[in-house]
Amino acid sequence: MELYFIRHGQSQNNANWNNSDYEESPDPVLTEIGHEQASLLAEFLKKNQTITDDKVWNIQNRYGFGLTHIYTSMMERAVYTAAPVAQALELPLIAWKEIHEEGGIFSRGDKSNVVGLPGRSRSFFTQNFPALTLPDELDETGWWNRPFEAEEERQPRADQVFANLIARHKNQKGQPEHRVALVSHGGFFMRLMCSILKLPWRQAAFDMKSWFILNNCSISRFDIYEEEINIAYLNRTDHLPDHLIT
């Protein structure tokens, strides 16, 4: 399996990170820049979707991506990023609610009393993303509709996502290799990296903290074989012009 992790485009919360007067949104939408990033990402992947030479070592995707599956978080910024990609590549877009950002959908005002919120309903997704394959259990009460995700729930969730990826898409003898894209979030990427590489959470040398930086609409690639995981590249942004790297 080739696994491609794509971070969503710039959200309203991202754009106002240093704005002390801004009230954070529980489920922020993309900015105009975020939509432009998503559009350029879709154009880039469409242009390079076909694998033009399957006999060479294609570790940097110079000979194409050949994506076969696209999953998206159900947070708005991720779905609005993933939808144009799936459309451009003419691939099914599948909602995977477990690849959401840390915490889930929750109130952002009172930090001492964080409350879980519903998230978008089935009708919202069917009206705005008719091609999106939704979980069977999703109804009008919202896809989240549960308490704030506690710290101790986060790493096990990422561990289970990675286990499910392996179960669904591991290489099968005599079958074409799956090339899977996850459109998700920076915090979840950190958790997934800890799952993939069995890293301790945020631990680095000399008592420092670690973090994997991801730009909006960046691409990271992992090649997963029966007995080995190779990191091909992280945080690739060469498909975006300098003024759209956020």
C-alpha cells in the first residue's frame, strides 16, 4: 500500500491563529485561500494521476500517483478539500469519521467547560456533497454528537485507524497495489505518525517536545509493505505557489 496523507486547505481558524479578537469555530470552513489551495491540489493530482512508467522507482511520484481510494474526515474543512480532488480523479469519496481532528466538534469559548457539539447532519452532506459515501448510522442528529474527545481516547483512535488501513488495503498477492489518500488534519497526523512509527507522544531528545509540521494541502507519502514501512516524503508543497503556502 502507498498511503498519502493530505492536510486540508487553510481554514478560518488557521487564518486567524494570531488574531486575539477572533472567536474560534467548532467546525471552521475553508478561506478563499483554502479553496484555491484545494483547487490547485486537485489539478495537480489530476495532471499526475496516470502512472506513465510502472517499471521505474517512482518514489517521488514523478511518473504519476495512480490513486485508487480517497477517504475524508467529516469536518467541513476536510470535506471541502477532498471533494474537488475526488471529482477531478473520478474516484469515490468515502467519509471516515475516525480520522477527525483531535477533540472532535466542541465549543471553543469556555475552556473550563468544553462541550461536545453535534457536527453536520446527513442532510447537510447529501445536499452539499451528493457523491460522498456516508456512514450508514449518520442521521439528522449530526455525525459527532458526543462529548469532547478526551486525551486518553486520541492515540487509541489513531492506532485503530492504522490497523484498519492495513486490514483494508494491505498488499495482496496477484492484486494491484492500493494507493490510498486520507484528507485529514495536522493534529491527527501527529497521532498517526506515533502509530505508524511507534513513537512516544511528543517526546524528543534533551527533554524537548516533538511535532511534525504540515502545511495546508500538503502531501506526505508512506509505502507500507509486509515487513517494512518506508517514509518517502513529508509535507510536500511543490504543487502550490509560494503565496499559497500557509
